[in-house]
Amino acid sequence: MSRWLNISRSLICALLSLAATTALSDLPDTPDDRVKFFATCTGRLSAVIEHQWHHDGPGSEQTEARRAVFVDLINALMPYVDRIDSRSILSLRVHAKLAHAQLLQQILNASDPRISARAKRVAQSYLSQCEAVLLS
């Protein structure tokens, strides 16, 4: 367990030191805001995992691994957070998951192809913001 905590802390340090790079330029500056961002990404990825369970089973394993990184990032930042408690983080995760799940449902079930296409663009854009942090 301490190995994972050390890895998470190392990841946080790397993210903090890379904040000036282009891919991370949109990452919030304060630990509180970063935890909110990471919690939102965790919720979005949770929605994708559930979607994949129904439509692309094997893809869910890779998504679960990415979600686990965000959970580790949240846990590593918690000692530095001032205004956010674990209930608020859970609330952010749940709301992001529900919103993203709704987008995924619109992609599949919208009667108008334009609505489906727009939902797909929005969902991909949100996930791209999260992926940019992991790929940096």
C-alpha cells in the first residue's frame, strides 16, 4: 500500500512540476480545484465503464485502470486540500457520472442524429480533458 502512496505522490509532484506545459495549462492551480477536476474525471470514467460493460466489455478494464489513477491522484492531494471533504468529492463524482451517462444515452438513443452527434462530441471533449492530464 505504501508503494502505491509513494507512486501517487510522485505522480502529483510530476503533475505539479509540469503545470506549465501546454497539455496541463488548463489544469487548475490550487489543490482544491485539482481535486474537483480529478473527481469529475473519475465520475466521467465511471459512466464510461458502466457503458462499456453493456456495449464493449473488454474496453472497461483499460478505463478502470485510468479511473484508478484519478482516484490515486485525489487521495494523494487530500492532505493539501483546504475546503473540500470526502462527501463533496463523492458528490462531484456522482454528479459527473450521471451527467456523462446521460450524454452516452443520448449518443445511443437520440431520435435526431444531430443530437446524437453533438452528445458524442461533448462526451469526447470532456474525456479528452481528462486524458490530456494522464498522457502528459
